[in-house]
Amino acid sequence: MSLPLAAVGPVADTLTDLFVVLLAAKLGDELFRRLDQPGLIGEIAAGAIVGPAVFGLVEPTETLEVFAELGVVFLLFWVGLETRLSEMFEVGRSALLVGVLGVVLPFAGGIGLAFAVGEDTATAVFVGVALVATSVGITSAVLLQLGAIRGRAGRTILGAAVIDDILAMLLLAVAVGLGDDDGVDVTAVLVTVAMALAFVAFFTLGGTRLFAQRPRLLHSPQFSESPLLPAVIICLGLAAFAAHIGLAAIIGAFLAGMMVAETKEQHPIEDEVAPLYAFFPPFFFAFIGTEVELSEFADAETLGLLAGVTILAVVTKYVGARLGARGLPSAEANVVALGMVPRGEVGIIVAGIGAAAGVIEDQLFAVIVGMSVLTTILIPPLLRGAVAELGEHRGSPSARA
Amino acid sequence: MSLPLAAVGPVADTLTDLFVVLLAAKLGDELFRRLDQPGLIGEIAAGAIVGPAVFGLVEPTETLEVFAELGVVFLLFWVGLETRLSEMFEVGRSALLVGVLGVVLPFAGGIGLAFAVGEDTATAVFVGVALVATSVGITSAVLLQLGAIRGRAGRTILGAAVIDDILAMLLLAVAVGLGDDDGVDVTAVLVTVAMALAFVAFFTLGGTRLFAQRPRLLHSPQFSESPLLPAVIICLGLAAFAAHIGLAAIIGAFLAGMMVAETKEQHPIEDEVAPLYAFFPPFFFAFIGTEVELSEFADAETLGLLAGVTILAVVTKYVGARLGARGLPSAEANVVALGMVPRGEVGIIVAGIGAAAGVIEDQLFAVIVGMSVLTTILIPPLLRGAVAELGEHRGSPSARA
């Protein structure tokens, strides 16, 4: 069996990767649900098992990364579809406080820890930024499964995640400037942040109003097909736009979802988006698993640093977000604070930028990746308990529930 | 605006590519439908316009190629969902004759033409193979839109395409062996063909029977979700398997669709697969457009060769398939023969293998790519006319119709 069908190879290999990852994720999801654990942890574990950490059946290739990115994009698009702007305004003040305080404490804590272990200023600022950014995908998936995404705590988390991402972008720009020979370009940083704010404000206020007043933009009887493709095109367009101005792509996808949610025929759209939301997100969770490199943690020093950074990341984010949410009842503030803890892919991206800039060396990179994965795995079980205490099983059931 | 957010760039660029291609394809599709032309030609034209041939907004990147491949995989999976095995057996004899004669004539014609313009044996055999393989994706999309895929002509085309692909694989293996220093490994070729036949027979007979008798494999009440992911996993698995043994991935996807179609609750599955079938195939058609390189056809000699090869490709395939279908009524035989003409991506893949092996030089490669695109664009309007004459608007309407 050695026919030299060279050009057929890449197609077969890519299809095999997608098959193996999706099958493993599905099995992990089913198994963890039967053990009464969050399915997404099963998907992450499945990624680790088929990935380099255990069997090495798949590598985290560029194609799998694209599918992972679309996974979290469609996840937040779905969350946006379940969110109404008017409900977001109700939690505006809490969300702002949670976002700001949930950034300040981890940032300060990360810088302090880095200085304490002898890093220089450029590296310390990067560590601070890597501890800042919440990955709202994980929490969204858990709250969707529990039907709690539209509750007050869920909405506060979503609003805070937008604030959080804008602040993280600002701090990242500063960190990159400090690591660069040219220093911080204050004008460029301010212009970028102003553009990010303008982007969010324009599409949140103008976009939702436009679609609320003109639902036929999506549901025109002149379209020969369903509104699915127009909706998906808006989602991809805003995600790409957000990424180009330095925000997370998922912020754009979330805003796109909120815009589309304003059209009157909301439910048929959700039925049609549901299969994309079932197909792509498992790649996101499994991809996190494929990025785990257990061999990096063979020595006690690295393990100790990992424990320290992870505890710091959990405590500073929890305390900061909880302080920000002190206007809410205690049980809700607990859900909000826990929900902000997972760092997921965002911490990994920041560490990757730092590594590319030469200010984050291998050991620190592995530690930040490990912290991101650990905060991601630890929180879902705790969050389920906190939501159960809330007695807040509101909202519509999810297609993935 | 030059913040050095290096690691954010690839995500933004990939999302932008997907956004631009999907938006362009949707606009091309809508425009061509309003002009009463086949939508997929509009999607191919849109790919050419945003691609290198005109504006150069997107390149045919690896990611777009993966999406294109999944596009044709989900297209044939959908076709399989609309196909019942018992209906395929009714057309078995005609399909076999169409497949065999539709391969023999183009192969002989291609070799003859290549010798006539002075090519050597190795190159001539490659040209013959490049003229052989039908791309059933194009014809399937047209027949689905017309609701004619389940008619006798549609089923004959699908069956013939399976035969066609097995023969093309056999001839390609021979061609690669002739271009190789080690010569043709007859044992390896026979083993490969035997495996392909065994694969098709096993999943066609055993797979459909298994699912017909045990629909709960997909629709188990124990699954916490819908049968969508299990069905998609089967599709990706058989597509990858087919590609690994040297068949086209779409053959595996088609067989997977037929297997899933045997489960009793067929319609919910179709509703859930429909969004994937709406999302991915536009990338397949637009990708064909991005591969067009008009600059290659600046001289009269290349243009003349293109015209000669294209006419030969159309005439030999039409005549061969028409002869094979002579047991059918004349109007149906016409639909079958026209439907086998598009070469689409298969001719391009064969030419690419020949180029990699050093037996297909640049001019010939461009001509084969041009022939593949031309046969793909020319046929849909003719096919629509032929189906209209048939008065055979049977079958279920398509989600893309």
C-alpha cells in the first residue's frame, strides 16, 4: 500500500484530523455528562488524549486552530442570539465595575509576582497582561448548558467580558510597546482604544436598532434562501473586524449575535444556527487539550511556579470581580466572580505574543499555558454548584444542553 | 494604526478570508439566480472576482482549500441523504455502462491528442487520466436545485460517478507508475483497486443494512444531543477513509449519506444537516474561481490547446456516457451524458499530481485547469435545459434551491 498519491495526502490527513478530534470530543462529552461532569471538560480531556500530551494522534495544526477559532466565534454568536440589548443595560453598572476591578487586581498581582521571582519590567508587564484577560467562552458554555446565560449574573459576566477585553487590549498594546525598542506609542494606543470603544458602541447601539427597525434586512422575502447565510456573514465580518482592530474576534461575534437577535423572526434563525453551534465548538474545547504539554512540568520549580501563578490568577480575578459585583446579592456575585476566572485561549495568545517578542521565555510560557488550562478546567464544576445555589435556572434551554 | 499585535494577525486574516469569500459567493449566487442562471456559476464567478484573476483580495490558501473540500464533502453527504440504496440498484446496469464508457473514450482521446502534439508516453497517459474523472459535485448541485437528483437520470449519474472514480484511481495509479523510475507496481495497483471495491461494497451493502436494522445507532434516546454529530462523524470518517485508500473523499461522504438515510427518522437529520450544507458548499464553488489564472492564456498557442482539450473533453465524455446510457429513453440519456461532463476539481488534482511528478509542465497544467473550469461552467445551463425537456421534476426540493 505505497501508491505515491502525493497530492491526495493533505486532504486525507486533514479530514482524518477533523474526524479524530470530533469523534474524541463527542466521546469525551458523552462520558463526562454520564459522570455528571461538564461536557466541555470531557472535550478538553479528549483533546489532550488524542493530542501530543498522550497519544499524539493529532497535532494542533493551523486547520484545527481555524476550526477552534470558529468554534468560539459561533459559541459567542449563539450567546449574542440569546441576549437582548435592553437586558444588558440593566446590568451596565455592575458589569463595568466587574470588568475594571477584575482587570486591575490580576494585572497588579501578575506584575508583583514576576518582580518577586526576579523578572525585569518588560517581562513583568507581560505576565500581568497574561493574567488579565477572561475567556468568556468557557463560562458561556457552562451557563448555556444550565440555562442561566440570560439571568442577571450571566448578563453581568458578558458585559464585564467586553470591558475586560478592551482593557486587556489596552494593556497588551502597552506591554508590546515596553518590549519594543521604539517604546510605547501613546497616540497609537489611544487611537486603538478609541476605535475599539467606537466599534462596540456603534454596533451595540446602531446595529441592534437597525435590525430591530428593519428585520427584513435578514428576512427579506426576496432572498431565495433562509436568513442563515446573511446572519453568518455578519458574524464573520464583525469577528474579522474586531480582530483587525485588536479586540478578540468573539467580541465581534457576540455583537453580531445581539444584532441578529433583534430581528423579529428570531427563533427560526436559532434553529438554523444550532447545527453550526453543535459542529464547531467541540473543536475549540478539544484544541485547548491538544495544546497541553505535560513534559514541560517535569521539574519541581516549574510545578511550583505553575501552582503560584494559578492560585494568584484565581484569587485576584475572583476577589476583583467579586468586589465589582458587590451591588448584587451574594449568591449572584459569587457566580459572576467564578465566571470571570477562566483564562482559556486568551492567556495563551498573550503569552505567545510575549514569546514572539522575546520577553517570555519557554518556562514562563509553559506556566502561563498551564495556568490558562487549569483555570479553564477548575471553574466549570464550581460554577455549576454556584448556579445551583442561585436557584436561577432561567433562560431558554440550549441546543448543547 | 500599526500596533504590533503579531499573533492576532493570522486569526484576523483567516476570518477576513472566510468573510470575503462567503459574502462574494452569496452575492454571486443571488445575482445569477435573479438573471435566471445557475447560482453556483455565480459563486464560481465571485471566487474569480475576489481571487487572483481579478481583484486579488483572497488567495486560494490552505484554509480555504479545507473549507472547499468540506463543501463538496457535505454536498455529497447531502446527496447521499437523498438517495436510497434500493433505488440505486434499479439503475445499476446503466450506471456501470455509463461509468466504463465515460472513462474509456476520454482516456483514449486524451492520449491521442497528447501524442498528436508530440508529448511522450508518460505525459500522454497523465493527460488521458486528467480528462477521465467526472466531478459529480457540480452536477449534483444543479440536479438538487432542480429537484431531479432522485430521478432515474440523477441516480444513474451518481452510480456512474462511483464507477468512474474507481476507474480513475486505477488509471492514475498506472500513470504515476509510468512517470516513476520504478515503473508500475502491478500488485500494488490491484490491491488498491480491490480495497476500493471492498470499501464501496462493504459500506454500501453492510452499512445501509446496519442502519436500516438499527436506527438507534444514530437516534439513541441515551444520546444527550441530536443525531447530528454522530452523522457528521460518520461522514468525516468515511470521507477520510476513502481519501486514504486513494478514492475521492466525496465517495465516502456519499456512502455515509446513504447509510444515514436508512435510519427511520430521516427528516430531522436532513433539517439539521441543511445549515452545514448551506454554509460549506459556497466555499467549494468560490474556490474553483480563485484558482483561475487568466494570465496563463495570453498567447494563441495556449488558447488553441485549451479549446482543443476542452472540446475533446466534452465530446468524448458526452459520447461515451451517452453510449453507456443508450438503454434509457433519449431525453434521460441526454441528461446523464451532460451530467458526466464537468471535471471540476478532479482534473485539477490529477494535473497537480502530474506536475509534482515532473511529467506535466506549466502550459499543460494551466490548460487542464482551464478545461476543468470551462466544463464546470458550461454544463449547468445546458443541464437545466435538458432536465426541463425531461419534464422530470421529481424528488424533494433542496435547502439550497
